[in-house]
Amino acid sequence: MSGSLSPRLFAAAYQGRYPYDLLDYPCFEDAWKAFLADYEGINVTAPFKQDAFASVDALSPHAQETGAVNLVVRCGEGLKGYNTDVDGILGAVRECGLPVSRALVVGTGGAARAAVAAARQLGCSVTVARALGCPAVSLDQVHTLTPDLVLYTLPGSAPVPAGLPLAEAVVLEAEYKAPRLASLPCKAYLSGRRWLLWQAVAGYSLFTGEQPDVERMAAQI
């Protein structure tokens, strides 16, 4: 997607050893054909993560749990799909160092599904604003909750729901180009750039079988 920071992150990690190109197509089918013709792996952005899920031959546990794929690699199983958004959330929350046990996920798309999976892996009880296989509340009732982790996955163009219980929570916002929550009072605000960084770290390892220089990648965001 045009404007993505991923090419910068991967270029820094690859240090010229591998190419990483931006395929900016209006429809999934065209991008998928370009991938199949010329590439060993691909990152997939919204809104095509469910399309990628339906197009691969094998799925990682995170991809199976979320029903969404944001990274595909060729392997002995054919085309294998992964969901490194889960890794991105885990990395961002863990590096902040604050304990969390009650998560509120705001949103219902592919990123929200990754947020639910990551929150469960962190050992949190999870509530969402709409049912994704966990307890749910309507947006006009979120003010009644007391989460210590809020995973906000609505796009920057969406209005911020009134009454979000942020004051006592670690807040991770997926949107990093036009964040809406960065200036609101909370216990700790985690930029979506950290989410992007840690999902790219996981993606680099899946693409190459190697561990990247995380500091070199972090310097790009």
C-alpha cells in the first residue's frame, strides 16, 4: 500500500541482500498474480487479509485463529499464510513492561481479530465492542469497563467512540499515519509504529530464516 513504512523497515534489515518491493494494486487478484509470478513471499495489507487467507495452501496457528493472513511464503507445504500482526501486538505490549490482565479490543476487522488473539496469548480476559468469539459490549457501553489494556484497531478516518476507558490503561493504536488517541490521557500510549516494527521483525524471520537487527529497523520509524 502506498505510504507504508514496511519497505523502509525491510530495506534496513536486508541491507541490500534481498529486494523488497511495494506492489500497490487496487484489487487483490492483480497483486496476487504479481506475487506468484515473481516473488518468494509477500506481505498483505488491509483490506486483503481475508482474501489471502482463502488463497494459501497451509496456515500457521495465528492465521488459523484469526482467519486473516498478512504474510505468505513459499515452502514445502506450498503457499503458507501467517498472521504477524499478532506478533506485532505481543512485541509492542511486552516491550512497554507494564502488567496487563483485562483487555478491551475496539474494532471488528482483521486487526481486531489479531488483537483478540494477542490479548489471549498475554493471558488477558478479553472484551470486544462486537462479538468475535469473546464477551462483547456495544460501543455506547464501553465506559462501564475497567480495562488495563486497550487495543484500538479502528481506522484513522473513523470517529473515536465516546467514553473509551483509557485513563488507567495501556493503549495500543493500530493506526500510525493519523492516530486519534495519542493525545488522550492514559497510563501509557503505544504507537502503531511499534506494532508495525514487531510484526516486521517476525516477518523478516519468516522470509529469511534469520534474526534481524532490530535496532537498525527501529531507526526507520
